Amino acid sequence: MQQGGGSETEVTWEDQQNINKFGRLNNRFHELEDEIKFAKESNDNLEDASNELIITDEEVVRFQIGEVFAHVSKDEVENRIEEMKEATSQKLEKLEEEKESVLAQMSELKKILYGKFKDSINLEEE
């Protein structure tokens, strides 16, 4: 049964593959957004820890390693925090690059799918 006078467009195997690929990319996009948010929060927490370390006048501070707190020299903790900030920043950069790549691929698939199916397909977020 047709609605609104629209015409039925045949969905080929290739079209179905493009629709499936778009769905997978959309899922990955949302995963990346969550991972980026977590990485930014981690970076902020490390920055806060670094600032607190500057303020303290103690030479030995408690540093969490896994689930245990260890007494570590202030200089060692500063070095570890800097290394952790560097690693988190690099991870964040890679995630941002992957997100841009996913968005570009999704945009390309939208052009292809909307070109063929016009209003018969909805690829937008709700």
C-alpha cells in the first residue's frame, strides 16, 4: 500500500549493505562520543590533580595505583601525572580523528541513500 503518491524503490543488495554500514557507523559514532567525553573528563581530572600537587607542600603524597594508595615522592607523582595527561591527550586526539572519519563516511552514505530513496528513508537522529 502506497502513501502520499510516493513510488516504491527497489532495495538492492548493495543498497542494503550501505544501509547496514550506515547503521554500524552511526553506532560507532555514538560510542566515540562517549569515549571522547570520558577522555575529556579524565584529562580534566588529571589537570585538577596536577594543580592540587602544585599547591601542596608535602614531599611525599598518596598516589592511587589500581585500588591501592601508595606513598610516592611529589616529583615522581608529577612525572606520572604528566605521562598520564600526555597519553590521555593522544588518545583523545585519535578518537577525534576517528570521529571525523566516521562522520565523513556517514555523510557520503547519506548522499548515496537519499539520492536513491529520497523521502522514503530517514537517516537523521531523532
